[in-house]
Amino acid sequence: MAFFLSNVVTVPCIYVVGKEINNHRWNLLEDEFIDMVNFLVAYLAEDS
């Protein structure tokens, strides 16, 4: 669980930094972020 929580913190940080550095890749990053959110939602739904 601790590993999962650390990912919840780390992933948005990486996303924000990546967005700032790669603004021209915004659409790609946004798609990857949405995929990650969908994955986390499915993961939590299975876990409960």
C-alpha cells in the first residue's frame, strides 16, 4: 500500500514537470495522464 501511495504522489509530480518542460507534447502527456488515472481508478475499484 505504501508503494501505491508513493506512486500517487510521484506520478502527478512527474506529469507536472514533464508538462512544463515539454509543452509542445502537451496532448501526448495529457493522453498518458488520462490513461494513468483510468488505470488507478480500475486498480482501486478491484482493490476494494
